[in-house]
Amino acid sequence: MDYEFKKNTLEGTYHANFSMGHEAMGRWLVEDVAKNTDLLAEIYKQIALIKNTQDEWTLSGKVMTLVLSDQEVIVQENALFEQSDEEFEEDIHMYDDECISVCGLEDFEIMLQSWEAFINRF
């Protein structure tokens, strides 16, 4: 998973560009996390609790939902959770790289640390 963070200094907006298949991670960072360091601290806490367990933790944001487990992290548009698993399987063509991203827990944690370092620079 490759990514690049940018800030538009004129507008004061942040941008997170992710490699193909991980675009939803960038949308989640910009739209649901932004500069919320309290939220980042809570996510780090949950990551620490989930490691080496089979627990799962879900965080519904304004636009996206984050699901942490010991194996993977899923970031998905809230609208996709409104479908049942059966409907989703039947209507798999709804999949869009900008709507859902999956990565490993360790990669996710490293990416979050990079985001936090980036936003703390400004």
C-alpha cells in the first residue's frame, strides 16, 4: 500500500492519495479522521487491544466505517453496510476501489503513524 499526504496551504485542506485498491483509506483519513488526535489515540488503543486476539472493533464515521481485527483492517463506505451479506454477494458489481479498502493491521498502524506525523507538522 503506497500513499502520499499533501496539504493545500492556501485552502488549509489535507489530501491523502493511496495506491489503486486502497483509495478508500485516503477518503477515510481526510473525511473522518482529519486532525482528530483524540480519535487517533482511541484507534491506537484499540489496535493494541486487538493484537493477538480474535476480537473485532468497529468505528462508524460520518462517511466511512473502520473495522479492525487481528488479521486485517477494512475501511468501507457506510452505504455498503446497509446491504446484507447475501445482497452484497449477489450485487458484487457495486464494488468500487473508492468504496472499500483492506490491508493488514501492521501496515494500517504504520500508515496511521505517518498520517499523525504529517498533520502534526502543520
